[in-house]
Amino acid sequence: MLHAFKMAYGESAVLEDYADRPADPCAEYYLDPVGWLERRPTKIDESIKVVHGHFFPGKYDLIDLAFRTTFLRHPVDNVISIYFYWKKYIQSPATGLYKYFLDQKLDIFELARLPLLRYLFSKTYFGGFDMERFDFVGCHERREESYAQLSVLLGVQLDSSLCFNPTDSVVKSQERLQLENDSLSVGKLKDILSEDIGFYEKYTIL
């Protein structure tokens, strides 16, 4: 989606914001919530047409007349993607939740049950936020349809064919394929992530 926005609006018109790190227990939002609120931006440079990233939805509440959109991915697919990304692409230095994952050598079920990921949508990202405030909620699994609808709403053409996620490459690892095709494992993940699955299903009806 980042690349689709850059193609539609121009590279310099898209501001990338990944500073909040909502799934990091050491994030500023958790350590100093009052300070975080006080430091929220009150304006954005006129040259910026899109702010894209991973941040708490209330971060840009003080920006008037903004079109607000988000995309949700099925929680089971999302956790599987995170798990295999974290196993394959070692980040340095390892901090926060990721460091805990590495230090404890968590399997996918142990990772999924950690509260920050178990409730990634319902609490970590969107807890306490009125989802009705979004002008559009897209669905990763129906990306082409979602992009088409969002393109109409924004009045620009968003290219749904772009895909830059290395964990979803054409050739998946044997371990991942076995997991995705194991109904017992998938069922166990569905049980763990049931609250987020309910959240996902509620807000991705197109």
C-alpha cells in the first residue's frame, strides 16, 4: 500500500510514520501516554498528501478534514506472517517484543498468545478507538476489491498488483506450508485469536 500511494501521489507527497511501534511494550505510547498525547502533530506540511505507517489511529486526531483509512488482515494469516518474518529476518538490535520472542525461543502458539499480538487489532492498535471514524476499512484478503473501492473514494488509481512482502513470496518454506495445511494447528491459532478474528470479521464486510 505504501508503494501504491507513492505511485498515485508521488514519492515526496507520502510521509512514512513507523515511530509509534504499537506492538512494542517499550513504545512511548505505553511509557508516557500523557506526553504522547501532548506531542501529537497539530499540522502537516501542505506538500504531504498521505501519512502511511503503523501508528495508533488517534495520533492524527488534531489534523482536520483528513480522510482516514486502514486495512485489516485475517489474524491467523497475520500472526503466521509475523512469526516467519521474525524467524527469517533477524533484526539488530533486537528490542521489546521481538527480543522476548528470540530470547524465549517461542513457537507460533506461544507467540500468538502474547497479549500484544493476541489482541493486536481489538486492543493493541484499535482499543478504545471508534472504528466508525474511519472513512474506509479495507481487507487484505480482498485487496483488489478494496483498492478499487478506495480508489473511487480518493479519486486516484491505486495499483493492487504491487506486493513487497518477502514472507509471502511464491516459494514458501516447507515449515510454513505444513503449518498452513495443518487443520489442527490452524484451529488452535483460531482459538487463541478468537477475539481478534471477531473484530476482523465485524469490520471487513464490504
